[in-house]
Amino acid sequence: MTAFSDWLLSIFQEILQFFIDAVVSIADWLYQALLDLISTSFIVALITNAGELFTAIDPSVWYFLNIFQIPFGITVVTSAYMLRFLVRRIPFIG
């Protein structure tokens, strides 16, 4: 290669690296903003208080919930909804 082509290739690589760094930094900023939004929302407080809510359930109610397999059903339905959400985000399937 000539000196001019080496120089042109180095400029092209610098420009390409700049755009890659810009995309990565924007994605990192969006990720951090999402984490900050979740940490300041009411969802975190609701999750931390969930243990207290379950202790308020009467033992007789827990007995029938266990007979009807309600905890397992809630787990299965929640997993199915999350899987449906993720599959619909795949461009050529959803």
C-alpha cells in the first residue's frame, strides 16, 4: 500500500471507531437512566414490602392456596407472560 492509502485507511478507522464509541456510550447512558428510573419508582418499594404482605395471609387461606397449587400457577402464568413478551420482540417472529 502507498502512504496515501495507509493515511486514508487510518482516517476511516478513526471515524468508524468514533461512531462505535458514540453508540456504546448512548446505550450505556440509556441503561443507566433505566436503572435510575427503576430504583426511584414505586416498584422497588412494592417488592421489598411483599414479604410483609404475605405474612398477613391467614394460615387457613394458605392451606387452600397450597391445595389448589396457586403458587405454582402464578409462577407458570408469570413465566408464560414474560416469554410471550420476549418472543414478540423478535423481529421476524412477532
